[in-house]
Amino acid sequence: MALLLRTLARQGTCLSRPQFGVFYRHAVPMGTTAKEEMNKFWDKNNKLNRPMSPHITIYQWSVPMMMSITHRGTGVGLSGGISAFALLALVLPGSYPYYLDLIHSLSIGPALLGLAKFGIAFPLSYHTLNGIRHLFWDSGKGFTLPEVYRSGYVVIALSILTSIAAIAYM
């Protein structure tokens, strides 16, 4: 019996779903291409009037959804910014104090300077704090919907507060 099962399994026969008392295969017929199979798939879906997968614009946006997108965006932005800064530090002539004096000579107003500092501090604090939130999730804590929303609001509030504190300190 074991030999028969092994032989049938090797040949790709499905033993779990007999149809009319006869075993059948789940294999794609030889000689078809992936494009032909995809065309068959879409033709079948059109004939059965099945809906297409929904577009992102129909979803109701939620705090966890926005925080996930923002976490990814800040991660990409921070790594891109650090990489660009490192590359410019290697390529551009002059030293760090030279470029710092250059920025001071532009006479940027305090509002614009504070906004620029916030633009650097907020993504860093948000990504760090949301990463800590993800570490708690990795340990299996905070998965109920109220906890997800509560921790999300805490991360947003702490990110704003730490960014303002960093600006005041700088």
C-alpha cells in the first residue's frame, strides 16, 4: 500500500479529492505557456463575472494603515538621506565647518530653520519609536485592535514631542 501511495504521489495524483471515484491530476497540460494559462484564467473570471481585485482608492484609510506606509517611507527617506549625505561628504571639496558656515551665511529665518530641523528630527524619532512598537509586536504583545490604535497614537504624540524637544535643544 505504501508503495502504491508513493508511486501515485510521485506522479502528481491528488489522493485527497477523488472525483467520481477516480483520482485526477492537478497538473497543467504539457505544451501550454504561462501566457496561455493566464489568458484562460482571465477568460474564466470574465465569464463567471468575478470582480477584479480592488484598487487602493476604495479602502477606508485607518491609523495603522497610514502608520505602516509612513514607517516604510521614513525608512526609505532616512536611508536615502544618509546615503546622499555620505556620498556628498566624500565627493564635495571643503570640510564640514565650511558648509556649516555656508548655511549660516544664507540668513535663513528662524521659522524656516526650525521647519528644516523638524523635517530631520520627526522622521528619525517616528521611525525609531515605531520600530520599538514593532519590536513589542514581535514579542506577541499589543495585537488587539484597541492596543494597535492606542500604541499608534502614543507613537505619533511621542514623535512630535521628541522632535520639538530636539529642535529646542539644537
